[in-house]
Amino acid sequence: MSILTDDAQTNLALKGTLLEGIRAALNRALRGKADVVEKVIACLLARGHLLLEDLPGLGKTTLAKAIAFAVGGNFSRVQCTPDLLPGDITGFSVFNQKTREFEFLSGPVFSDVLLADEINRTTPRTQSALLEAMAERQVTVDNIRHTLTPMFFVVATQNPFEHHGTYPLPEAQLDRFAMKLAVGYPEKSDELGLLAAAIGYVDDPLIQKSVLLKGQLAGLQEQVSKVLVQPNLQEYLVDLGRATRVHPKVTLGLSPRGLLIWQRVAQAWAFLKDRPFVTPDDIQDIAIPVLSVRLGLAPDEASNIINQLLETVPVPV
């Protein structure tokens, strides 16, 4: 006999339906990358922001658009260039000749999903325009604070192999991202399927179909925030964070904000595994994408050093 109430069973069924719908939509947009898609969903549910570091043409823009469609949100794209100004992202005030007053024209940051394409190609001054938006979901223009949508989600991209004319993201900016992911090349079978689907191609209506209704993403995010993290696992997280600060090859130890983000993403990972509590495996599974964006490590050595840290700190029973 089930010990769950009818309402609880209904909520569980709805949760499963919504998550499967999001998975299906993103997997249609990004073929053969179910592991990447799962981490993207965890980042979204943890109310984080995502940095995609990979070569051009691997589906990063398509993925960002699919996220916006799936959550029923508005999508905006900013192509970052050296001449891009902060106002081109946040918006700016103009003088209205008729009303004799200044009016605020909102920028692309006033969207649900914002794609900052090649973010390292714009200047640090313009990069910093996203700091307040990513951390507090608001922007201040001419000393007036403007609130962003609660589901505001940034997907930023950068090419790790092209450095001419780029401006590396400062540590304060990197620490605003919940995780860094690489899409990678698809398998041969997936590329063949991609070519076959391109014959007589029209926009896939299933990719552009909204999965969530207004407010449902916030409901899922609230459920994620209630996933239990036992005190011994919080101590495990703190010990891991402190271990990063004394490792000889880590230039930037994990900040308290980084610890909070790690815990949130671990809660989201457990939520995706249909568990109401976090386990050490959840913390370890998402360690590389969460830590690689904020420890100042070279891409080719990040995984090895993070795995060393995980092996060094005792796992709680």
C-alpha cells in the first residue's frame, strides 16, 4: 500500500512529466549528448548560470534556444564584440521630446534566457554589466534599479583555443557561473542522423514547443531548494572547499559563494535522480563542472586536479 497522499503522488507524477519533457526537448536539440543535457538541467534547476567552453558549430546556440523554448521563456542573444557597450546589454535612458522626460529602453538582459555568445570577445567593462544581473537578477541604470525576470538564466559561450583579440573573464565574473561544460563532438551515428534530418529541413516544432507553463520552473526550483543536505555532507563540502585553498596547483581556492553554488547544484542533481536527499556521489558527480569554472585551472589539468582533491578528502559514512 502506498504511504503517499493523492496530492503527493500527483506532484511526483507532474514532476516526472515536466522533467522528461525538458529532457526530450533538449536532447532533440543537442543530439547524443544526454550527459551534457542532464547537467544543463541541473544548472537551470539550481538557479545558476552556464558557461559553455567549446569550439564553434557544436550546437551551443541551438541548446540555448531550446532551453528558452522548453521553459516557456523569452530568448535574447548578444553577439559579444570589442565595441559592445554595457548599455547594449542592460539598456539605456533616452529623452522623449513629447513627454519631456527620460524613458528607459530595456536591453537584451530583460529576457528569461540570455545567450552571451563569445563573451570573452567583449571588454571587461561590458562583461561587468552582467555581474549584477547574474548575482542579483537586477540591473541599475542611472541610479534606478530594474528587476529582471525570476527565471533569468545566462548561457555564455567562449572558444578555449582562440585567444587573439579576446579578454579573459575575470575571477569575479567566473564565480557567478554555476558550472562550465564542454559539448564535444557527437558520435558518428549522431552526425549521420543530423545529416539525414537536414534533408528537406524545416524547423522542428517539438523543439520550439513549450514544456513548462508560467511559474512551473519556479515551482521545480523551490522543490530543489528543499532537498535535504545532512550536516555531515555539508562538512564534507566545506572540507573539500578548504582543500582547494591549500592545493599547490590551485591558484584560486573555492569561495564561500562557490560552496553555496556547489550545494545547490548537488541538490538539483539529487532531485534529477528522484531522491529527496543529497549523497556524496551527488557532490562528486558535479564537482568537475562546478569547480573547473572557478579554481583558475588550465582546461587540460582541471579534471585530474579535481579528482585528486576528491580522493584526498575522506568521504562521510
